[in-house]
Amino acid sequence: MVEFNTLILQFAEQGEKTGWSYIEIPADIAQQLKPNNKKSFRVRGMLDGFAVNGMALMPMGKGNFIMALKAEVRKGIHKKAGAMLQVRLEEDLDYKVEVPDDLKECFDFEPEAWIFFNSLPKSHRDYFIKWIEGAKTNETRNKRIVNTVNAMLRKWPYNVMMREMKKD
């Protein structure tokens, strides 16, 4: 487990990241977590005593990574941009993406969609699953499942699917 202190930062105008609160993981620390890695990966640990797991570290160039701090995490640590944060992290090797039964059932009818879905990184599959699981009604959930299967058939990642849906 690596330990370090860092400031909570916030993106100004940065495309889809505008307004995100995040922490930066310097290249030397990222290398301690997962040597010779330049792709996103998941970590677990403590942020000021607040337990986290399955958090994504995303590459930002020159070996540095960032970890976005969702509202639930910011509330848990009671801090916002500009505050100092004590960080203890290790790679989360237990992180798994569980495919809901109703989505899997639809993929059974569209094996090509299932193959593409499984070709995506775990973290990208997780975007789709969290989006489906976040539906408040069965009708919305069913629409999201249909949109996901259609996106897989078109070989669209999550961000492309969301952009295309906004056009409709």
C-alpha cells in the first residue's frame, strides 16, 4: 500500500471532465501501485480514513494518473477542492463487473453484442452496468438495456452511445 498527501483539485474547462473534483497520482506513485502500466486500473484504500474500492485511476500523460472523486466520496471525506487529503492506496485485484441477468439474457440473443461487450475493458463495461442499475423504473431499465445491446452491435463505447442518444 502506498501512502501520500495531496490536494483535491477541480477541472475548470476540460471537455467532459469540466467541474470534476479529483486527485492526481504522480507517475512515481502510480508505478509503485502497478509497475509498467499506462492504462486505467482500479484501486482500493483509504482517503482520510474513508474506505474506497473499485476506484478508477485514469492516465493523464507523462505517467501521471487521476482519480475522480464522486459526490459520495466527497461527502464521505467532508472535503472539497483545495483541501489536503491523506491517501492510502493499493491495486484492487478483487474488482469485478457483474453483468445483470436481464442484460445477459438479451446478450444471449445477440452473441455479437456479447463478444464486443466482453472486449471492452472492465471499467468500460462497468459504465454500462452502473447506468442500467441506476434506472429508477423498469421501463427506464429496459430502455437502457436495449440501448446497451444496440450500442454493442454498433461497436460503440459508452461515451459514443450517450452522445448518439442525445441527438435523438
